[in-house]
Amino acid sequence: MSKSAKWSPKEDGSKRLPIYQHKSKLIQAVRDCSFLVVTGETGSGKTTQLPQYLREAGFCKDGKIGITQPRRVAAITVAQRVAQEMQCTLGKEVGYQVRFDDCTSQDTVVKYMTDGCLLREVLADPALSQYSVIILDEVHERSLNTDILLGLIKKVFTDPAKATKGRSFPLKVVVMSATLETDKLSAFLSNCPVFAIPGRTFPVTCTFGSAVGPKDLESTGYVKEVVKVALDIHTSEMAGDILVFLTGQSEIEHACDMLFEKAECIDYRYDVTDQSVDGLLILPLYGSMPTGKHTQLCQIGASVSFVWCYCDVIFFSFFFFSVLDQQRQIFQPPPPRIRKCVVATNIAATSLTINGIKYIVDSGFVKQLNHNSRVGMDILEVVPISKSEAQQRAGRAGRTSAGKCFRIYTKEFWEKCMPEYTIPEIQRTSLTAVILTLKCLGIHDVIRFPYLDCPEERFILEALKQLYQFDAIDRRGNVTKLGELMVEFPLHPGLTRALLKAASLGCQDLLLAVAAMLSVENIFIRPGHPDKQKEADKKHRALAAKTGSMNDFATLLSVFQSCKSSDRPSAWCKENWIHWRALKSAFSVETQLRDILHRLQQKKDFPVETFDGNKSELFRRCLCTGYFSNVARRSIGKVFCTMDGHGSMVHIHPSSSLFDQEGELNWVIFHDVLATSRVYIRTVCPIRYEWVKDLLPKLHEVDAYELSSVAREEVTAEEMTKWESREAAKRQSEVSDEDAM
Ligand code: CDP
Ligand code: MG
């Protein structure tokens, strides 16, 4: 059988997708121009079909087709689906690459990847010479990395002089978006053509609830309400699957636990309107899948029977599922007479389409990383979604027939608390890592870079300032040797800085494990049942106490090492209420980070330092070099005050082993910040002031004006000399002040 015959579309329903009728016109449109914007309703087949059409049309002759996704789960599941449609093994012709997980091979011609991965590839090969087509997908999501890729592509490939540099054939760029902002995208990319795939949608009736009003912004009561509404739908609405929108993993798991408990009590003979329904299949869907904790199948009827467990395999009367199949189940029709209820994050709004959904339960909230100017750092916050996002969520119920959307919030909440549109990530998060990437690509003028929407200048300055503080750039804004090493790691620059410090001191093992543990999802299992919760908490406290130092970073290290050296690591995890899958990912991430480090250590100018002190101090001192901008000092009682100039009041998160610590604990560093009713610092480590004393002034050393000039590349040599002599004079006067004392 010839290869092309093997690749023809199968009877898998793909011919019924709206995109199918436009196949030849689409292929022609890609042939005719270098840039193309494609829009179409979510679910019309853009992500799964277009790459296959282009493959069939011979676009892989010279290079690969690369498709970016803002979310890693989307990249993985879509690649799985396409491999299935093309009847090939995942990782062969069709593969995916996400951070720390490369499932591609020499044979891969259709490659799904996160936008972050492509950005890293651009660093190594700015001409993208391996690719014949780049498809930037889900552009409407306006993720930071996709926005940067758009700017880079515009800068390089819309300029005919630069476009062919390093390439033997021209690159085709397709930008895909769910209807929003297509004119703006076309204008941005030299007024390129827009191809609109007409879609068919059915009416969705939306109702507002009464549970969440403008006063409930800080409460988490919506989880309970969402569960209640989902159960009401299950008992009183006709057959059809339910999609529930919540904000994150722990909340979703909690909601699934509650749903399971309540669904258990339903008597299908009396309580359920539609007698063709006699079971509820509850499926969680969130960002760090496929590491999901458990699948819960709850079929309650004449014979009540279910199994609940935290291991990889779930056995339920006549169904047999492994967690690995969990994702596939989300997309497959449920077993007969069973109603499917998917409890998801925003990922199910546009990135992934689940067929058969008839009912939506919208919590009205989303978890978002926002730069908080009050606290001066990025904070993961639960915030109201935008109105356009709410419409998008509702639309998921009307793909194949008329649907219903139950909003648990009031009309007043909609009017007063929900913005019209979601602000692009580039305008609300830290740009540190991205600016370092741009600098390493030789783009010094990071203020006048072609952004689709410009970030606020102060965010760019903040990023430059941070890079300067980490010694990644010098005062002139040039990347330092350290900066060149830092950009190689797919980690937050602070964590990379600490890792490189440890490596220079020969104790990289400590930081490699910690960096890996901080790069995977939460490793600690927190069960919903109060008794089990107590048991898990006790185990976790014992793990922390084992380190003898009450330091959350040390706990992570100890969990990593104990599990790795255990004879039966999965049993060890089960016993200690640790997610085995998360730890397995951490082991793999550690190996990959070790490989990167090893490669860099071969360079002859890799820094080498010495230290004489004890191991615990060495470990914490390395952490300080990366986290000195996250230092807090005890203020009154349990309140800490940050030392970054903002002086924000923060509390230690209850999950920290230092939560109840009194006494000696005066100075701490922390990994991140979570804002709920209070501002919490998480993953905390006690330190001594002496260790950061010399680093802290660096936080205030440069002012925005100087860096702004650097950013704009407007500093002439003359200005720079003037500035340097002014600085020298300042330093001189400081020295004389000290002399005088
Ligand atoms: O990209 P767009 O939203 O236009 O559509 P798509 O993601 O290509 O989805 C086309 C169809 O494939 C939908 O009916 C999805 O439900 C289905 N699909 C699936 O069954 N399993 C996946 N992992 C991804 C998509
Ligand atoms: Mg898509």
C-alpha cells in the first residue's frame, strides 16, 4: 500500500467536520501566500485536520509541519487524536513536544508542540529551517509565548530580505484563531488573507443563578454550588453530557469527590426524570493531566457498586479503565445509559472540544497569572472570566444540537464584575524569561519590538531590572555569560540562577531535584474526605520533620531522594500520600535538566566557586541567590513583610511546614505567591539575613530611567560614559561617608 493511500482520511467522522468542505480551497490558500489567517468556530476541525490536509498535499516534502498550542494538554491530546486518525504510532509521523516531554522522532513530519517549545527552537535556529509550515494555533487565547512568536515571525518573515536567510525554501505561516480579532491579525501580518470556515451552531439557552454576586468575589462557595447545579441537571434534565467549568486541579478534584459522594445517594427509580439515564461518569480534566489522580465511575442503580482508589488502575464491575485511558474517555461517548460529566478548567473552552456536551455549568471564574503591582510580583489568582469567555463557554453546549448553559452567578455579577474581553497575557504577567529570550536572539530594543498589543513599558522595565538583578544582563542591557547559560533552561530565571550557583559550587544534585519538583504539578495528595485528609496531613508533616530543618525546599528534596532510593517507589508514594505520577515526571525532568547542565558544564568558562560551610547552609545560600527578590521578614505575629521595595504583607500558606512555626523564624525566602482572601507565600525556607544582605541592595541599584534608555537602545556611548561617571561619583561619596563614620 502506498504511503499516500495510508494517509487518506478514514471514516472517523473527520469528513463530517465543517472544515472538510473547504479542504481544497484551504490547501490552495496556503499555496498562494506566505501568511494566512484561518478562523472558524471551535470544533470545526482546524487543529486536527488542517495539518493532515497539508501533509497530504505534499507540504512535508521539504520540512515538517509544526503546530503550536498554548496548553500542553491540548498539544498532547490533539497529537494522540491525529495519530489515531492517520493510523500511525504516536511519536512516529505524528508527534508532540511539550516542556520536558519530547514524543517525536526522525520520522515526525506533523509536530504538535507548546508555543514555549517553538520559542526555544527559535533560539537554536531562528530561520526555523526544519519547518515548511508553521501553524500558530489558538491565537485568540493570546498567550504570552504565542504573542512573542507572532512578533518574531512578523519581524523575520514579513521582510523579504530576512525571510530566506538560512532557508532553502520559503516558510508558510498559518495563524489560527476562533473568530476573534482576525482583521487585527491580518493587518499585523502585512494584510494577509483571512480564510473563514463557516460553522454551524445551535441555540444555547443561558440562565443566571443566584449563588454568586458582586459581593462573593473572594469566596470559594461556588464549588459547592457548581456541584449542586450539576446534580440538578443530572436528575432533572433529559439525556446529554455535562461540562462543568472550574478553575484548577485541587478544586476540580474536590468537586469530583463531592459529586461522587452525592451521586451515590441518587435513587434512579424515583429521583431521575429521564429514565434512560442510570449512571454518572465523572471525569476531571485539568492542565497537568495525564497525571490525573483517579477516575471515578459512579453508577448507582438497583445494585450499588463502585470502587474508589488512588492507584493507577481502576476496576469497576464490568468496566476496566487505566488512568492513561482517562483522557481518551473524555472524548469518547460514555457507555450506554451513562451520562458523562466532565469537570474541567478553561482548557475545555476552546483548546479541546468534547463531543456530546449538552449542558454547561459555568462557575464564572478562572485561575489566572496576573502581575500584581500592589505586591510587585506575579500571582496566581482566581478572577471572574470575561463576558466573551462566558459566551465561549456557553457555546460549547450548542455544537451538535440545542443546549443549555447554567451560570451560577447573577446578572448583576455579569454586569459589574466581568470585563468585556480577557486581557492578553503579555499585558498582565512578568516578561522576564521572554525578554531574556529576545535579548539572546539579538533583539535589544525590546520596547519597540512588534507586539500585537504592547505590554506596559513598566512591565518591560521590571523584567530588565530582574534580569539585571540576576546578572543575566549588564547595565547596558547586553546579555552576560551567565544570561547565555540561563536562557538554556526552561525554568524561571530565579530558579535557574540558584541552580547555576549550586552547579558552580559542585552541589547541583540538591538544586536539580528541587527545580524538577517545582516544575511538576503539586506532588502532595490532599483527599476530600476529612479523615483521610488528616491522615495525609500527618504523613506530610512527618516527611517535613524528617529533614530536621523545617524548610519546604528541603522537604521536596527529601521526598525526591527517599522515593528514588526506595525499592518500591510507587508503594512508597501511596503510603505517604504522594502523587506517584508527579514524582515520576519529576525524575524525568531532573534527568533532562541534568543533561542541559552537563552540556553547559563542558564549556570551558563555566563558573567554578568554593564554599566552606555546612550542607544545609550551602543549600539555602544557593536558593538565596535565586530567590533574594522573594525575601520576607517577620513583621507582627504571623505576618511577614516582603523586602522588594513593595513591603507587602504576606502570610505563610497552611501547606507549608513553617505555617505554625513561631520563635526564631525571622527571615524567609519563598517560591511563589497565591492570593485568595489573603496573600500567601508558598514553598518557604528560613534564611539568615547575612546571606541576603549583600544581594538585597541589587534590588534597588538600577532605576527605571536608566534601563528604559537601555531598552530603547537610545543610549549613546557619550550618555553611557556620563552615566557611568555619575555612578562612580555616587559610589565614591558612599565610600567617603563610610570613612567618615
Ligand atoms: O481546532 P478546532 O476547534 O476547529 O477543532 P478540532 O480540535 O480539530 O476538533 C475537531 C473534532 O475532533 C471535534 O469534534 C473534536 O471533538 C474531535 N477531537 C477528538 O475527538 N479528540 C481529540 N483529542 C481532539 C479532537
Ligand atoms: Mg483548535
